Amino acid sequence: MATMKALVYAAKGQPRLEDRPKPTILKPTDAIVKMVKTTICGTDLHIFKGDVATCDTGRILGHEGVAVVEQIGDNVCLFKPGDKVIVSCITSCTTCANCRRGMPSHCTNGGWALGNTIDGTQAEYARIPHADGSLHLAVESASDNAQLMLSDTVPTGYECGVLQGKIKLGSTVAIVGSGPVGLGALITSQLYSPLQIIMIDLNEKRLATARSLGATHTVVSGPNVVEQVMKITGGRGVDAALEAVGIPATFELCQKLVAVGGTIANLGVHGTKVHLHLETLWDKNITITTRLVDASSTPMLIKLVESGKILPEKFATHTFAFKDIEKAYSIFGAAEAHDCLKVVIEF
Ligand SMILES: NC(=O)c1ccc[n+]([C@@H]2O[C@H](COP(=O)([O-])OP(=O)(O)OC[C@H]3O[C@@H](n4cnc5c(N)ncnc54)[C@H](O)[C@@H]3O)[C@@H](O)[C@H]2O)c1
Ligand SMILES: [Zn+2]
Ligand SMILES: [Zn+2]
């Protein structure tokens, strides 16, 4: 049996590079892809903390990547061996009720499967189920690193943040969390010409990155953060408050920042309950949204990357050879100490 190297969720806190059988076509809608680049997501770190109940030990992790199609099943129509592709973090059968209503994140035959309920992309090869709905043809005129950010990071910022937050011409926006996902929202929100984009984070370096990517204001999170945002917005608060951290404190902060008639768009993955202050919000005509990324915007985002309108390759701060992926995990696990945003893993 042919084998390959793969990064496995061996146990809590233990990423381990192992030899595994090379995947084979199991269903006629499958494709086998040879990975070119992959990356590590904050969600992979959640898995190592034991926060993701659906992901068992022994799983090959990874739900992002740029790859080349190696083999296709008989029913794959849109791709052929040799095609360079972006692997979507969401597997879409395209035909179930949720896929048909534009919500492939909840595809009953897929959804977030790679590196969660099935083996993923942090391996030399990966089996992609429902390949026609789950891969996108990569373009030659954009870099692999830019397209790597279109598997998950930028679609999440755009779909769960910008679209759900209803950002439009003249909006005032606060993005709490200047990590890759918050920055994904930052670069795509600018296409709607909001008046102000206020980035809020604890980390000065990440705020400097946000300024270089177009934030009009940055605020270091602390006791005066609400006052500072109120000063910037003339006492109104913001039309869109995007929560891109995933902890109670930042969701509660968004409730203090949102203006009358505004929207709180939650992007963060939350592991604990949070307070909802209806006693201050009941009369403010606000909307609260939640969303799991559908990655249905990826084809459009590819065009934006191709035309240079967004430059997500700037999120890539560190590059590792695949053989060093365990080291990449330790650097990414202490991202802020290493000024790290996204690691690129090359095969
Ligand atoms: N909804 C979805 O489908 C989806 C998809 C992918 C990721 N996510 C989630 O999005 C969130 C952001 O992802 P990421 O990769 O950018 O994470 P990240 O950890 O790199 O970034 C989070 C940022 O929040 C900042 N932060 C922490 N505490 C803060 C505080 N009290 N005030 C202000 N800032 C604070 C950190 O300094 C960091 O820069 C995570 O919760 C991730 O799991 C959601
Ligand atoms: Zn992810
Ligand atoms: Zn489906």
C-alpha cells in the first residue's frame, strides 16, 4: 500500500507527523488531490484543546489548501487530473436541501467535514468528497498564498462579517479582533466604502497591520475602549459591530458599541455562554447575526484576488516545509509572540 506523511490529531495538545495510507477514491464523486500548500487555522488549535467534539483522535487535520487534482471519480465533471485547485473548507454536495438554499455549511452530506469528521488537507494527499461542489479552479494570475486564504479565512470575514453586518456606503464599522478572520473582514468591507473601520485588538502589532490594510482607526482593547469608539463615532456607536474573537468579553463589548438600528455580526467560535443585555438593547432596533462560513463567496473572491482588489497574501507571515509542520504548530500556537498571522505550509 502506498503511504504518505500526514499531520494527525494524536491526542490533546499533540500534533504528530505520521505515515498513513495514501487516500483512494471511495465514491464516484470523489477526487484525490496532491497538496501544494496548506495552512493552520485557529480552529485546529481548538481541536487540540479538545473543544471540537466531532473531531476524533487519529484524524488527519486541515481544511484549507491549494492542490493539484491527481485522480477523479467517474462522476466528477468540473475537474480533471492536473488542474490546480483551491480546496474549500466546506464540502458541498450541491443537491441536499441546505445546499439548495445556499447554506452548504450545513450540507447534510458534507459541511465542515475535512479535518473534522473526515481526514483533511495537512497531508501529502487528500480525498475530497463531492469534488464538483467543494473545489474551485485556481487562477494562474494570482499567487498560491493569496488563493490559500480563500479556503476559509477571507470567506469567513466576508460572509459572516461584511454580509451579515450589512456594511454599506457610509457605514461605521468596528471589528473586534484583528486576527486573520477580522483582517479578512477588514479588506473586504472596504469594497463597500464604509465611512469608518475601527479595528480593536489587544495586540499593537496586529493593529499596525490593520492600519496598513486600510483601517481608518485602531483602538487597543482596554477599560476605555467604549469611550474611544464613541468619540470616533460622535457618540453614536457603530452601524456594524463585528465580533471576530470568540470570547464573552468581546461579544459583550459589541453590545456596547452597536448604534441604534445597527447590527452585531458574530464571527467568533464560542465555547462558553455569554450575557445578552436586553435591558439596554431592547429598544435599539438592532440585529444580531451568527453564521458558519459557507464559502459560497469563494468564486467571487477569486476574481477580486485576480484583479488585485484584495491582497490576502499579506496575511502569510511564516513559511514552513511540510516536514516541519509540528514546528509550525508550535509557532502558530504562540502566534502573537512570533508576530505570526497565517503560516504557509509547502509540500
Ligand atoms: N464563523 C465561522 O465560520 C468561523 C470560521 C473560521 C474561524 N472562525 C473564528 O473566528 C475567530 C477569529 O479567528 P482568527 O483566526 O482571526 O483568530 P485569532 O485568534 O488569530 O484572532 C483573534 C484576535 O482577537 C484578539 N483578542 C483577544 N482577546 C481580545 C479582547 N479582549 N479584545 C480585543 N481583541 C482581543 C487577539 O489578540 C487576536 O488578534 C475565532 O474564534 C475562530 O475560531 C469562525
Ligand atoms: Zn478554519
Ligand atoms: Zn449538500
